[in-house]
Amino acid sequence: MRMTEPVPDELAQPLAGIDLYDPARYATSSQHDAWHRLRRDAPVWPQETADGIRFWSVTRYRDVAGVLMDDKNFSSAYGTILAVAGGDSAGGQTINLMDQPRHADVRLPAMRLMSTHAVRNRAEQVRQRVRQLVAGCFDTGGVVDVAALMLHLPMAAVGETIGLPEPVWADLPRWAMAGVAPEDPQYADGTPAQTLRKAHHRLIEVFSDLVRHKQAHPGDDVVSVLLGLDFGGRPMDPHEVLLNCYSFAMGAVTTTAQVASHLVLALAERPAAWQLLRSRPDLVPTAVEESLRWASPTNHLLRRTVAPVEVAGTRLEAGELVAAWVASANRDESVFADPYRFDPQRTHNPHLAFGLGPHRCIGGPPAQQVLGLLLAEMTARLEGFQVAGPVTHLRSNFINGITSLPVDFQPVAARRAAVIA
């Protein structure tokens, strides 16, 4: 989705013209006008999906945070994205589709492998993988499709942690993206239904083989943890383990890569911000947090009310679907100063890019680490870079992605000379 500022009030579209569901709008334009208008005039706003299923949108920071924090009134088990507004067949079986106490049974053991401490212990290994990924384009320069390159960044961060063997790292990102954006031309393989079926088939095949391997050869990884955990007084069965492997991998692959692409694009369009980072490497951590806020890789998170509840003065009955628009919350003027400016020095930055509350993404620490390592490699190896062609955005109301981002890299002169020599 394009990152634009809202138009002046006199040019703002009427509420009747707002459509937060249509995936095409995210590929061809921006929804920031719509979110700005809804935050101001209709913070709890009803719409229907293409199938006629009603959902309510919440767009203000405090309301989005309130929905995500309140897992007693807002359930995740029915489904967490608008693409499955009719109900997710894996409901109640995967970490992202569980309510308490089952959610904690899976979350707490897995968190150990993705904690800040665990991530620090893997820092040098991840750094070497990031360097291998970017060495060719950062050292020799020239035009590279950053969107295609960054699809492989998440595996450098968590591939081994999840338990995925390196031979599947190259192909898994494409199938994962096809699974969340089957309508996008970049990932389409037939009709959307056919694309989704093929993607699921390939991913399930990979994870089935992985589960069988880890049953015989357990290690210190997420899959082995899932196979050995106490799941409400019983072991997880292999099918449940498989579904959770799918969930962990999809969560990592489809988000971190998009933040990286948006970060490169933001800096390419803002030479002053790039030069500031080159001169101030101490700003890398705050720049990473700003990139997470800026990109907001998951536009929304869906919940279903389990009891009557009031949100911003609107009463919702039990069984209503509520889309918490994280991307809107991360531009809320009441929380973020100058929210439509990419600011690597932003200090007050309570962004919701990882969600909030019981379902806050446990992959946050590895994502922050790998983005920081990427940015450190950029500032050390590159003089500058410019967008070298049309930028194409993902056709999805869920993932804020970029499918094509040609960038012309100019390496530091000394590095270019060393490579040529």
C-alpha cells in the first residue's frame, strides 16, 4: 500500500465511499485517507465483506489497543483475518487462533526460543546469514529487486529456530505469500482458489515431512517443542503440530520481509534520513522501531465478540466481527507526533506492529534483530541508493506488502574497488 498523507478535509471522500475490504485498493492506492476520516468521524464503523458478512472497523489507537488487550470479550478462535470472515477451519488449533488457557500452553514454551536472550545468543549466526544474503548487491552495486531479495530475510532470522531445514528456505517464502495473497498477480497460479489450494498443499507437504523428521530427531527448535509440550493435559497430535508449524512460519515470512522492503523504500525516498543514519549508527534501533510503525505489516487483526461489549460508545452484541486496524492506529495523531513523517529519531513510539496483549507476536525479538542487522549492513556498505523503476504493492487487505521494488545500489567506493580487484 502506498504511504500517503491524508488529503485536505475539503477533498476527503465521504464515508459511503470508504471500502476497507477490497484487496485491490491496497495494491493501487492508499487507505490512509479512509483511516484518517474514520478515526475522526466514525471510530466504530460497519461494513460488509464481498460475501455479505458484516464486520466493524475500529481505527483509533486506544480502541485498537483495547480490543487486542481484551481477550475475554474478543476471541481469536473464530479467525483473525478478514479473508476468513466466515470462520477459519483451524480455529482453536493454532497459536494465533486460540483463546486462553490453551493459547498459553503453546505460547509460553515457544517464547523461550524467541526471547531477547535467545536472540542475542544467535546474533553472530544471523549476522553472517544477512551478510550472505546482501553481499552480492551491496558490494557490487547495480539494480536489484529488493522485494524479491527481502523475501528471504525472515529465514535468516528464524528458519533454524522454527526447525526448518535450509533446503526449503528458498521456496517457502513464495508459497507463504501465495497463501496470504492468492489474488496478487505476483503469486497467482491459476484462480485465487487454485493458488490457495496449491500453496496450502505445498506448505503442508513441507511441514508434514518436518514433523515426521522431528519426531525421530528432536532438537532445540519450535517444532520439537510443539511435539513435546503439555497441551491441556495431553500431547499435541501430529496434525495440530503441523498446523502450528504452518502458523509460525507464515507469521514470520509474510511480515518481516515487508517491513524490510518498506524500510528500504522509505530511505530511498528520503536521502536526508539515510545520511543521518550513516552518520549516526546509534540510531539503528530507533530506526528499526520506526520502520515497524511505518510499515505496519499486518493492516488489521480480526476478533469476534463473545459477549455484548461497548467500544467507543457503540454497543456490539455477541458474535460480531471486529477488525482492529493496526495500520490506522500507528498513524493516530493523538499518539504519534507528525505520524505521516518517517523519523529515524522518533523516541516516543508505542507502535502496535507486533500486536498487543496475550497475542502479541512472539517473533518480535528476532524480527527486530534481523532488521537491525540489515540496516547496519546497509550503512556500512552503501553510499546511497535510489528507486530504479515502478514500485508494485501487494493486493491484500491483510499484509501491507511490496511485490516489486527495483533499487539501484551504490556501494562505498572502497568496497567496490576491493570487489573489482
